[in-house]
Amino acid sequence: MQRDASVVDRGQYQEAVTPWEQDDWRNAALGWAERELAARGLREAGKRKVRVRPWSVLVRMPVEEHDAVWFKANPPASAFEAGLTEALARWVPEHVLKPLAVDADRGWSLLPDGGSLFRDVLNRGSACPRAWEEPLRQYAGMQWVLRPYTEKIESLGVPNARLAVLPEIFDKTVDENTTLGLTDLKALRELRPRLVDWCAELAGAGIADSLDHSDLHDGQLFAPEPGRFTFFDWGDAAVSHPFCSLLVPARAARERYGPEVLPRLRDAYLEPWTGAGRTAAELRRAVSLAWRLGAIGRACSWGRLFPGTSDSVSAAGDAESAGWLRELFTEPLL
């Protein structure tokens, strides 16, 4: 039996255009989720809660004898997330959610509840300034394991943002942005030769590419039990230099605890990467370079929206993207 959600949460994106507004799509998506639940002996119990954003449709479906399951639909530019989530559950099962079902062609996933968000743990006040150290250590360990899988990850549709192509991605992102003024455009184009040098220097460190989450803030990982963390929400991901992932969590930790926490977090993240003849100074220099270049991945992610997005929502996304591009002028904090 299909249920209509009583409330749809649109956040600040009241004008977002998504497939949720289309009856045929909504019936097909929810019908698929219902059939997948039934095939696993699960029954819904209670009202659904829907969260609509320009970059995803998320439906919380309460089920009997379980907390809930989550249906997620991605736009075409991040539809790879469904297949990637399924693959990660095979390659690094201890670090990610195992989906109940995916439809990779349509970018649909049905996911179990992951427990407490890391953000909620932090907000309860029980975490000290070192709270990010262990999740970053575990995340880096996962990236280390995933290095041999980068070609397979790209074959799933995950974007290539390797250092060799990053200047071209930068050019495209700058050229397509509608909110950058002439002063910003001039400054960014003048910055390009330095960006090419940063990419070359970072490539020279010899650290293999891996999966970059690109938006690993405290709402993108679960803390189901002390000392264990589960990473999710891969819609902004790319194959890139792994150290680019450190930008977002480091900024989040700095905002919560102050800049004095950053060196310890960096060193915790770097633990799995030590050895292979690299000195601590070389690794820290690589982090500094990747801190700058990670801003390009964040700028790109705002282009992964549902087709038909309204002009106001597109402009808001371009403004966010422009803000990240301007971060390239900021000296890294690490």
C-alpha cells in the first residue's frame, strides 16, 4: 500500500525542481522501494518523511521491528552514488553502509539506518577537541585500501578529478559560473599557472589517487558505537588526490574547536600514509597543497543538481561554487 507523505521538507530550497513533483516518477520510485522492502520481509509502519533538495530526494520509511530505511534518488550527475555505495560495501564493508537494494541505472538506493550521526554525538557535548582524530584515521585507512580500485570506481561513473585534469576542470568551472564578477574572473585566470604548479608539485609526491568524498563534514558519517565510524553520502565524490578530502573535516573541526586542533587532526589522517620513504615534512607539504586544490572539488559539486533547476536555485549554487573558487586565494591553515 502506497502512502503519501504529509510533510515534505524543502529547507531553504522552496523552488527546487526535482522528480518528486512528477506523479509517475514518484509512484515508480516508491513502488520500487516497497517491493524491495517486501522482498526482504520488511513492512512499513508509520508515515514517511520526505526531504527534497536540488541534489537529492530522500525518503525516511519507518519499518516494523527496525528504526527505518532510507530511499535516496540522485540527479543524473551523481547517479553513480547508487552503484558506488554497492561497490564500497564489497570492498570496504567495515567503513560504509551496506545497501538493501540499488538501481544503479536510475540512481536509486535503499539504505539501512546507520545509527547516530557524528554531528549528534558532538552536539551532545561528550566529544573533546580530539574527536575528529579517529574518524579521520579510519577514513584515511579506507582511502588507502581503495587505491587499487580507482579505475573500477571511475567505471561506475564517478568523475575523474585527478591532478592531471584538475586545471581543465578548474577552467570549466570558472567559465560556467554565472555569478563571478570581472575582478574575480581576472584573478582566477591569473592564478591558473600557480594552480598548475601546485598540481605538478603534489603529483611529484608520488601518492596514488583514491576516492575523495569531497564533503566529509560531521553530518556525513555515523558513529553507531564508540570507536566505530561509517561514512556515507557519496554524491559529491570523485577520483582524485586523497588528501583533498581533509579540507572539509578540518574546516568543520576548526569552526567547532579552534585552529589549535588542526595539527593533531592532520597527523592522525596521515598515519596510514607514512612510510614508503616519505618524510613527515613531505607529507605535510602535500596536505597543504591538497588543502588548496580540494576547493575545486567543492566548487564542482554545486553543478550536480536535478535538470530543470530554477534560475534562483542555479544562481544560489553558482554563488556557493564561486565562494569555493575564491578559497584558492586563501593560505592553507595546514
